[in-house]
Amino acid sequence: MNLDENKIAKKIINNKTIHFELQGDIHKKLRALLFLKELSMQKFFRLMSESFVNGDEYINKLIEEKVDEIKNNKLSRLRDIDTKDLYDAIEENSPFKNND
């Protein structure tokens, strides 16, 4: 295996690809904004990933805020559950329920 083939083989082994969905309007706006900055979407996500992994304070703070927001939204939805419905669901799904 020559040097170029060795580099290609290492790249294939070490690089991973990801696939995820973005809402159409978000994708369109992100692509346009990145185009204006002469940055590809792949380079943008690589930059964000590397920054997060390398402990960038701003990116870490942004992610922590979003995680807290998601948790608070989940808790808020739980608080809105009717107490009777909650107890009925617990009773219905209880592992101690007698199934005679």
C-alpha cells in the first residue's frame, strides 16, 4: 500500500458521517447564512462539534441552557397533567396489579 492509499484508508477508518433532519425553513436559512460567510454546512457542523468537544465555554454554555430549557419544558408538561389521570395511569400499569 503506497502513502496515498494509506492516507485514504486512515481517513475512511477515522472519519464518521452523520445524518439528521432539519426543518426545511431552518435548513434554507442556515444554508443561506453560511453561504454569505463562505462556510459550508459540513464545515459549520464540524466547527461546532470540535468546539464543543474541546470545551469551548460559549458553546458549552449554550448547550447547557438548551438542555435546561428542554428539562423545564418536560417538567412543565408534567405539572399540567391531571392528578386523577396520573394515578389512574399508575394503577393501570402497576407491576403489582392483580391480573386474575
